[in-house]
Amino acid sequence: MSPAIAITNDSGNENEKEERQYQRGVKHLCENGVSKVPDKYILPVLDRPTTNHEEDNLFNKDNLMLPVIDFAELQGSNRPQVLKSMANACEQHGFFQLVNHGIPSDVISSMMEVSRRFFELPFEERANYMSSDLNSPVRYGTSFNQNNDKVFCWRDFLKLMCHPPSDVLPHWPSSPPDFRELAASYAKETKFLFEIVMVAIIESLLGEVGTTTTKKKKTKEEEELLEKFQNGSQLMVVNCYPPCPQPDLTLGMPPHSDYGFLTLLLQDQVEGLQIKFQDKWVTVQPIPNSFVVNVGDHLEIFSNGKYKSVLHRVLVNSMKARISVASLHSLSFQCMIGPSPKLIDESNPRRYRDTDFKSFLEYITSREPKSKSFLESMKLTYEN
Ligand code: OGA
Ligand code: NI
């Protein structure tokens, strides 16, 4: 695959040269030595992490302990209670942390470790995977949406499409030599975990919760939906946030919501993720060996607004590089997504249009990324 972005061309005026330099990513910038954040990454004052309104209390370190869901407990006699906690978390935070998930710890630590090694490869090797084609099975890049962003973010990424494995895996990086195997094993495990968590979420949303039986029999609708998820899309995003000399001036990721049904995020022990909770930015405290799970736009639509896809962003720091692996799951690209008929009646009218992935991709390529604007465009009513 040839890089779609010119990286070796040294022609052009100074501005063009500088622009090309930024397209190569923050890791490359840092490797060449930076003592100050270049203008390209400096946010307008109001968008900076520390210049939020005073009540944000950032300096008081408003850390948030997200609701914790015990996956093992979910499979046991306590399932009805856990489903209730899950429903509360999805309604109020749009986020929870999943512990005791059963994925072997070596699968997780190997994924983190091989991701780190990928970003340590010489720039020329990483650049082999650069592409401006959003449909490419593998895409190395920088910032949030590098074709549109006026101000760049302090983040490089590797995006891997995961489904169907036989089509996409041959395109995944062949270096480091064990990358493909370790990432494929991690992708498979997270996909399986997603399916089980998704069944529980649908049950918490549509099913009658409150019985003492461990698992209720799935309805036909639930069976069909599960099959659609099994054949659904999975995008894995490996994020790298190098240490930043002036972390107050920029962000690793701007405020955004995720588009799919659920995101399973693996973060290392370096803090950085913040979510918007009760109009404040609060830092999510990492729990070792857990996943941060969040509601995406498609689940908000499916739940007719009951479950919320919440805005989140990433802070950077001057001390340590941070790596995270986000696994975004949804239905396949052609499937239409709309509110579940079970949740709509006369007193609960439909609040979102039907949508599909394709229109979402067209939307984000044609627009500046701006908060939850895609979801807003799908809304039929604007109460609150
Ligand atoms: C994402 C995301 C958060 C993080 O990849 O969509 O929100 O902590 N990542 O890297
Ligand atoms: Ni996100």
C-alpha cells in the first residue's frame, strides 16, 4: 500500500513544508525535538483544558469513579441487580468500568505492549500505513480528523478494521512481526466480550428485569439483533499520546462522542480520559485490568435517547506517553439503525431518524467535527 499522503516531498513554500511536517504526526514531531507546542496545536483559549469555567475545579482534581460493573456477577444469580446498575450507568453517565471480564490478562498486556512497540518503529515504517481513505482496512494518522482539523490534536493513531477477519487481517501491519497475531487475538476476545455485554444491555433496556433467574430466554428480536452484532463492524483504534511540553494548550482528543453501539476502551495507568458529567469535565480514574465501556451514538438512537452517548475528551501530560486501545462495535455498514419499536409508543414518540454507517462516514468527512453534531442531525425533536 502506498502512502496517500506525501511525506518525502520537500518542495513547496515554507508553509506547505510545515503543514506536511504536521501531517506526519506528533510522535515524529517529538522525535525531532520540540520544547514548545507549535501554533498548529494551540487551541483557542476557551477550548483549552485548564481555562474552563471556574466551577470546573480542574485544579481540585475532580476525579470520577465511574460505576463499576462486575462481569462475573452479571453471569450469576445477581444478574437482575447488575442489569439495573448497568441501566443506571448508561442513563446517567453513558459510561461504566467493566471488571472481572474474563479476557486473559496476557492477551491484554500483549496488546498494550505490541501497540507501544508499533509506535516505536522508525517513522518510515509507520508511514507505510498512512492513508486518507476512510474505508481502508488499516490507517495510520494523526490528530482527530486531519483533513479537516484547523487546530491539530496531540495524538497519533492506528485504525484497524476487524471484520471480516479473513479480508482485513492481511492488510494489518506486518511489523512488529508479532503485531498481527496479538492484535487479532485481542480483537477476537473484545468482540466476544462486546456481544455478551450487548445482550445484557439490550436486556436491561427491553427485557423484564427483576426475576431471580440467572438468564432469561432471549426473545426473537433479541436473537436477531445478536446475530446482526455477530456479523457487525468492529474498528480498533490504537491511540498514542506522546508527552507534550505544554499540555495546557492542547488536547489529545477534542470533545466527541463515539459513533457505534459500544466502545470498549483499554487505557494504561496514565490518566487522561475525561467525560462530561453534570456539565463538568471529570477525569476517569483508571482501574487496572478493566475496560471503560461507553454508549455510542447508535445505542443512543436505538434506545430512543434513554441511554446517552456522552461527550469525552483526552488530556495530555508532560511526563509520560499514554497508549489506549479503543474497540468500537456496531452493526454492519449496510444495516439501518433506528429506535427499537419496543421503546416507541404514543407517550414515547420516536426521537431519531433511521441512519446507517455510510451516511455517518459521509457526514464526518464533509463537516468539521463538532461535539455531538451527527446525533443532533438525526434528532426529530428537541425537548429539554
Ligand atoms: C476514542 C477515545 C479515549 C482515550 O478513541 O474514541 O475516546 O482515552 N479514546 O484514548
Ligand atoms: Ni471516544
